[in-house]
Amino acid sequence: MIIQKKLPILLWFVLLGAVLLSCKKDEKNSLTGSPTTIQIPAEGGVEAISIKTNASSWSISNSADWVTLSQSSGTTAEALINVAVSTKTVTDREAKLTIKAGDANEIIVVVKQAASDYLYALSSDVTTLGFSVSGNTLSFKVSTTAESWSIQDSISWLSFSTKQGVKGETTVSLTSSANSGQNARQATFVIKADYAPAVTITVNQNGELYPNYNTNPIPADETGMESTAGELANKINIGWNIGNTLEAIGGETAWGNPMVSTALIDLVKQSGFNAIRIPCSFNQYMENSSTAKIKESWLNRVKTVVQYCVERDMYVLLNIHWDGGWLENNITTQKQEANNAKQKAFWQQIATHLRDFDEHLMFASANEPNVDNATQMAVLTSYHQTFIDAVRSTGGKNAYRVLVVQGPSTDIEKTNQLMKTLPVDVIANKMMVEVHYYTPWNFCGLAEDASWGKMFYYWGNGYHSVNDPERNATWGEESTVNTNFGLMRAQFVQKGIPVLLGEYSAMRRSALTGLQLSEHLASRAYYHYYITKKAKENGILPFYWDNGGMDNNACGIFNRLNNTVFDQQTLDALMQGANGRKK
């Protein structure tokens, strides 16, 4: 029999404490990390790892330089670590993050990133470009993070300022040639860089709106076309307008004048004029507006009137005159392409039909194109350029014909300020500039008092009325004429470019009576004398504006119904001014 002796209770507590202390000494640190696998998108991105531990500190070792950690060590029990990848890879790749904390079991987090097709960015600020029919230059910007880029194309009608570049931003100028066909055309080109997305740009260019009417150009013929513009100007003494007739909307007689006859042209020549300006409409005589084809019958009528003049050894200036305002009221970038297309179609037909006339015939691009600023002036210059190119392209005598371009609004001050350059002509010394003169308008054309000013009945030094002083001109008299004509002389005439005063006149206020009428008519005659005289003195060719009217506020000097002189006083004043005789 074994006798067990009971241990004292205090000893039992000592032994239990030792056992418990031994157990605590063997316990390891805890550590958790989640997730253990991270998938980063091909284009890069950021994901988070959550860490929890009871150790006094933790750390993360990173096996890859393409992985960035927001924090790689710490002393907090809990932490949220951002794992970021900012680059791309051309092959799948993995990285291992090893998390350690005290004596806890380490945790491995695998970071994966799928391969990307592109390592670099490549872009253009445009995806499409649209060119005008006549051809022009546009630009676009190429931006890339790649070391270099290049353009691949095989487009014959495009030319690039450069087809390659380097990292950063590059501006490329792209120029198209003219599209001479009616069909629109389209092309694409590709911008490429290694390990970057290719960029495709689409290029569009409209075709001609109308058919090509220069269907039978002939070799240039200088016979009868030998005079330069300056030499031709010296042959013109004074000109006259067949106003309100061939340009009349509704037909040649729609504005009250009879059809032009040989008897009228004979009268004009016998009266002392040796040049005639023919304001002419063509837009209303299209047989098909979709093709801009002018009726053959109208072209023949215009040719007949030109023939009347040339057969009588008179010089002729033929224009497209207002014509419903399709060109003159639309000197805008919005209308530029459409108007240039019509300008080209019309002048190809007009020039071809009248090609056989010698230098007695001159062509004028327009009448009074409404222009107020440099932008509009650039558009007008393009209209003039189209006119010149169209006429010259038809060949024959047109290759050497004198051509006339209009200043902005045919206003002298605007012309002086805005017409800094002329369109380009392949033939030298065959161009004139045209302006008009109705200054002051209060005297020349104002038919009733306006808020901005009253009608003037009397104009000029020595011709003011003592009895009716409130109707005397207060501006725009002789000194203004001298200044304005001097501007044109300095700007053009002295540089060998003749200036043509295509229109000028003051209306006849025949509703006045008695002394008012006689003083007005004397003043009006003096105005026509002075304008004509000063134009000639400054080398400017005067063409009087005659609308055919013989009633109040009209300016006709011939009775076209019976082909007689109606206004001898004005006719005499014009001839005195033109021939240097004193009034």
C-alpha cells in the first residue's frame, strides 16, 4: 500500500503558474494579408492589400521595380497598402511581395499584370480633314510618348510638311492639290509608333460643283492683243455705261430701257465716248442651275452687243453685274467655295464664247463686291483669282486679254486700306483696278432727307446757292476728290496699274423748279466736269453711269427711245472734263 502525501496548496499554485508560463512562451505572432493574388489591368492601376498582425512591426519586400507600394513597413496592428503599377508590358509578368511580422509565418502576395498591345500613347488632335476644291493647306498635331513616329501614305494629291517626328507634340501641315473633277475624293493615312496604337486620319475633298466648261482651250494668240494695260488705258478717253439694261433682272427691257441697238451705239460714239461699259447679268439666264450652264441664246445676245461696239472701234468693258447679289452680297468664307465654283463656270463660258474679240474687249470680275474687312478682302481676292484663271485657261486671245478687278465695295478709301495685293496673273501688265465714285452721296444719290444727313442740291466752289443755303454741300467737295483720286494714283497708277472709274454720276433733281433747278443743274454739270477732269489728270479712266432714265432723280443723258441727246448740259460737261477744256 502506497501512501500518497498531499502537497501543500501553495505548491500547487506554483506548479500551475510554471506550466502556464511555459505555454505562453511557446506562442507565435499572428499575421494575415489579403488578398494573396492581385491582378493589375494591362494599362496599369492600383489595388490594395490589408495587413493585420499582433507583432510589434511588419515589413514587405518587393521583388519587382515595376511595382510601387504606398508603404513597405510599419508598426501598426492593421494597415492598408496600395499596390500600384503605372507602366505597361508586352509580355505577361508577375511579382512577389513577401510580408513579414515578428516570428509569424510570412505571407506571399503575387502581383500579376497581363500583356498590353501598347506601351506608349499616340494621338492626333483631328480624325478628319476637309479640303476645298481648289486645294489648300490645313494642319494637325501629333502627340506621343514614344521616342519617334512616322506617317505612312501613298496619296498623290497630298503633300506633308513632315512625315516623321519625335516624342512630344509636332504640328504637321498638309497641302492638297486642286480637285479638277466633279467627283469628291477621299483618302486615309496612318500615323505609327512602335508599341503605340496607330492613328488613322481620313481626308475628304469635294469635287467641282459644276462641269468643266473649258472643253476646247486653244493655243494662246497674241494677234491684236499687243497692248499692255497701260497702253490700252492711254487709248481710252472717256467711257459710258449702258446702265439698267443687260443687267436688268427680268430681261433686257425689264427696267424701262429698250434693247441696245446699233443706232444707240452710233449716238454714243458720235457724242464723244470711245468706250462702253456693259453691266451684264448671267445668273438669271442659266438653263440649268444645277450645272450653272448659261443659255446659248443669252451668250449670243451679249456677243451681239459687244460686236456693235467693237465694230465701231469702241473699247468695251464687260462684267458680271450684281446679278441678284449671288457674289457681291456673299463675300464670306461660308460662301467662298460655292461662289468660286460658279465664278469659274460662268467665266469659262463667257470667255470661251467671246474669245475671238481683240483687245477692244476687256473683262471685269464683278461690280460692287461688298467688303468691309481683311477677311472679306481675302475672299474677294479668291473670286478675282478664279476669274483670272478661268479666262486665261480658255486660251486664244483670252490668254492676253486685259482683265479688271474691283476694289472692296469699289470704294476708294476701302481700296486704299484693304487692297494690299492683287491676284496673280501669269501674263504681266494686263490688269486694271476698278473703283466707283458717288461722293458725296447726299448730292449724288440721296432722294430724301435721312437721319444721318440732308440732300445736297448744290456742290462745288462757286456753285453754292445763296438763296437755298441749307441745301449746299457741307462735305465731299473738290478737296475730297483731289485726295481720293490722288490715293489711287499713288497706289496703282504710278506703279503701272491703270485705274478705271467704272461708275460716277449725280442724279438730276428735275422736280425742283425755278432758281433751285437752274442752280442745281449748273452745279451738277460742274460736278461731272470736275470728276471727269480730275480723273483724267490722275490717270484714271472715267466711265459715266447712265441708267437711261430721263425723269426726276435719274441720270440718263440719251433718249434711248429715239436715240437723241436728252441732257446736252451734262454731255458737254463730261466732254469738257475729258478733253481738258475749261468749263
